[in-house]
Amino acid sequence: MKLNPELLLPAARALLVFAFGAALCWLLLKGAAYPVSAPEVLAFAAFLFVAARSPAVLRVLTALVLAAYCLYFPVGLRYGIVSEGQIAAAFATDAREASEFFGTFGALDFASPALLATGLALFYLFARRVRLFQSRKLFALALVLTAAASFETKAFHPLTHAVKLTNRVVAERANLKHMDWTPAWKVLSARPAYKNYVLVVGESERRDYMNAYGYPEDDTPFMSKAPGIVYEGFTAEGDGTIESLTRTLTLPDPKTLQPRYEYNLVDLARAAGFATAWFSNQGYVSRFDTPLTAIGERSERSRWLKFGRDASRNYFDYELLPLAEAELERDDPRPKLIVLHLIGSHEDTCERVSDRLPRVSRVKDPAWKTPGCYLDTIRQTDAVLERLRDLLAKKGEPWSLLYFSDHGLTLVRQRGVMRFLHSPVSRQQRDIPLFLTSSDAKEHRTIRGLRYGSSFLEGFMEWTGVSTRGIPRPRSLFLAPPDAPRAEDEKLRASRPDDPPADIQSH
Ligand SMILES: [Zn+2]
């Protein structure tokens, strides 16, 4: 077969232009930080090639899409595909945080979007001069096919993903705005016995898996021996984080137990003259986190680790400690309240286990790996509490540390693998730890009794020495007579399957 040199030259030129386009597409998709595949790059390049001669509307649209890819390129190379936390941060970031974020960028990072855009402009000029199709119908067909292939190979996924996340964040932020209330506390007096108060809110820890409550593994060496009080009988107000904590960190309606945000813990501490700080290793906005974010944001200082510059990274709870330390060191004559919201034993449990803290799991059976991690996370939460105690003691001012968990989990066999889950809900799911230690505590003791989460805020008042018009003489979480059992809750508990603590380590 004889090649026609008159056809060969334009074909070679078209191929060269396409290759240039493909190289640019590879860069763009790499910057969007989606695992890049060859079909994706080729489909995207083919679409851009054809679209160069498309009607103006489509070209403008394509240019906008490409501009988004170019601008995200330096961010994506560092932080991966856009995440909900990043978008939430972009909405809420102040000037200081923004300059902190871009401060880590080099000259090439700033120049890269412009360089890419220049490359794309050149590609466009070349591609416009290549006439691939004589017939308009063929051209339209090619346009549709390459666009479909681009969608199919997920070349547009980073963009659709970002749009979806943005919609979600906008909706959640609107919710957050609705959660604005006027504090209703009328503080009568505030006589805190200590200078520094730390409240640690744990996650998914069931007390019958803790050595401090008799579990035969050494997973809470600190809590088991530290001078202070281990309270056996604290009962969560729900089976999940939000349900429980909104009724624990506010003074719920005594009849309906619905949370009353105008009576929340942070506003109480502020009204009583405390310097307030809230540091969280949980999410910032999502339907799971929003009410707690709204409470935490009432603090004078607040920080969400999973928010902002590296939102997709997995943070360990001990990374909250430097924040607590800085807050302790901050010069302030007022008493301080520092709330730490841990990720604790939250699913995916094994992801929470750090190599930098002690572990206890000896589990060999792969089917029991997750329960082993559950014990490890309990051990590591205990280590975080111990380090907090060290920080407080180092500061040399009177201090008190209070810890509880939001709810427990239930051990379930799922497709042959043992996992701790929120449901099916067992009788033990609401059995949570409650532990107090302080600079003047002398001996370690355990107190047994029933205490509902809804009594927490009153106990918090007693702990911090605050009295209000509604509760002039708050009762202690630990020393007051036990709460009267609520018939509804007793019935609910009895109706649930028993899930006694399992011997995890024998597997
Ligand atoms: Zn939870």
C-alpha cells in the first residue's frame, strides 16, 4: 500500500497535537488527584481535541472546567482529591489561615496554573487548525462520543465530586446558621475549686471492655490506678454520638429529654467567667457533626483537626495534646475549661490505632482483628488521658480532669468477621465510662450507681463550682444519690439482646 504524503503530513501533525493534549490532560487529572488511568487521559484529550472546533458555548464551558482543574492543580498535588473538610475550610477560613495555607506554596505552585493554562491555550490554537471531520454529522457524533467516554472513564469525576461536596457543605452551613441561639443561663455564682478544668469526651468506648471496670486485660493502666473516682453506672442518652451528646452537653428538657441548646455547657462556662476552648478530632460539618460543632464553636478558642489544610488525613487523638498544652500555657487570669472531643474507638477502629502509643492486642485470628483494635484504642485513649494529666501537673496549677464516652458499641459477627457496630443495639451499648481525677485526689475508688447522661450538666456545674437560678445547688455526678430508674429506659434495655464482654484476646 502506498501512502499519500499529502495525507501523511496532516495526520502526523494531528497526532502530535493529540499527544500534546494528552500530556496536558495527564497533568490536569493528576492534579485533580484522582487515580489516573490511560483510557481516562485519552478520552479527555480526544474530547478536548474535538471540542476545539465546537460551538462557542461549549468552548466557554470547557474553558471553565479546565480553569477549575488548573487552579486546583497545585492543591491537588499536595492534598489529593478535594474533600468535604477542605471545602468547609474554604468557606470558613479567615485571612490568617489562608495565608498559612498558601505560605507553604513555592513559586512553582503559584505559577503552575498559569503554565498549564498557557499549555492549554497553545493546544487549543493547534487543535482548532486541525479539521478532523468533513461532515457535520460525523463531527457531532465524535463530540458526543468523546464526551461520553470522558464521563465514563471518570475524567470529570473530580469536578462532579467537588460540586456534590460543595452542595452538601452549603446545606450543612445553613443548618449551622440555624443553630444560633441566645444563651438562657442566669449564673448566680462561680467558685471553681481548680484553675484548669479539662473535659475529655470519648467515642464509642464501652466500659465493660475497660480494665478500670473489671475487664481482665491491662487496657486502662492509668484509669485503673489513678487517684480519683471511677463511676460505674453512667448511662448514655442515646446509641449514637449526636443523640447522646446533645442531651449530655446541654440541659435537656426534663420531660421529653430533647436537647435545649440555649442551656449548653460552653455558654454556661462562658457566663461563669471561664476561658473556654474546644479541640476536636471529629468532623466539622456533616449531618453527624453539626449540632456539636455549633456547641463547640461557642468557645472562645476552637479547633477541629480534620478541618482545613489536610482534611483527608487521619489524625490521632494525641495530636490534640499540643493544642491543650498551648491553651494551658496561655496567660489568662480566668479559670480555664478545655474540652477535647476524641475520635477514640470510632469505626474504622483499626485506623485509630497509632504505632506511637502502647498497644495490647494479641489477637491472631484475622476474623477478630477489629475487636483487637478496639482494645488497642481503649488502651490509647487511656494513654492520652495520662499524658493530659502529665501536662496539667507540669503546669503546676490546681487542675481537674473529667472523662466520659458518648456511647458504646455492640460486638457483631458480620460475614464471618467480628466487628463493633452501632447496630444491632445491645443492652450494653449505653454503658459508658465516667472518670474523674484531680490535683488533690488522694485515693483511687469506684462508686456504683445509676447516673443518666441528662444529669451530666448539673454534675458539670457542681464540678466547676457554678450555680444558676434554675439549679442553685447542683448535685455531684459522683456523690449524689443515684438517679431514679426511668421506666421507659428500663424497658428498652430489657428488650435488647445481651452482649456480655467477649474474651477477645483468646482469638
Ligand atoms: Zn459516637
